[in-house]
Amino acid sequence: MQIETIRFGTVEVDESKLITFGDGIPGLEEYSKYALLQYEESYPIIWMQSVDEGGICLPVLDTYAVLTGYVFDIDDEDVRQLELNGPEDLHVVSVLVIPDELQQMTINLAAPIIINTVTGKAKQIVLSGSDYNVRAPIFQDICRMIAREEGDADAGSVAKAE
């Protein structure tokens, strides 16, 4: 299917890969269907694009790709709602805030988005009793991840390129 976006123009998406938020996303409850778009130019950022509103596009990050030590519990009711059968069905992304000065980029670790990769059901879960920050700095972690993938031990070279 084709969707109209403000950021990327007309985009072709596989309808079977859409994700659906049963209750919407807090603050965007009326928009429940999204496509995850990834472009080489903005790697590792993924764009969570609303299918119904071209102006709604949230930058997200595959949380575990960057922060391997990120750990939290999902309560039984959320597991049931999302129809999760095991960790292999799970994809966790977190919303980014990307200011003009990229070094000030933050990630919301206190409210991850949980996606069932089999059913496409998704939910943003607010972690209660967690020490995770809503605006945790992430730029240096992204630089280190890119440097590891490129086999470059100097993440500073990536940071300088920005």
C-alpha cells in the first residue's frame, strides 16, 4: 500500500508489516496504525510513520541495538494484550528527541514501545518504579554502536562527522 508522508513523500509499505496500537500512543490516541521506515541516511534511526496522518512521524531507535544492558519487566496483562508468546516475538523501540544540536539527542527509556513482530500489535508501556529517564542522553551510545559496526574503535570520528 502507499501512504502519504510529509517527511518522505509517497512511500510504499507492506501492509502485513504495519503495527497497530490498540489504545493508540499516549497523546496520539486517535492514530493507531504505523509503518516502521528505515533509511540508510538516518541509520540507526527508524521512523515510526502514521499511516493515517502524514504529519505524524516519530523517530525511534531499536533500544537493544544500542543499549544492550536495557532491562525491564512487562506485566502479565501487557503480555496478554500483545499476545506475546516469547522473547523471539518481541521488538522494543524507544522514542527519540532529536534537537538541532544532535549531540543533545535523548531517548525515552521510561516508556518503551513493545511490538509483537508476529501479530503487529504494539503498545507504549510506561515503566513504573523504574530508574530509567524520559530524556536519557543517547548520542554517544549511538556513536559507539556505529563505530563497533564499522570496526572503528574511535567513536569520536563519528561524533565529529555530525
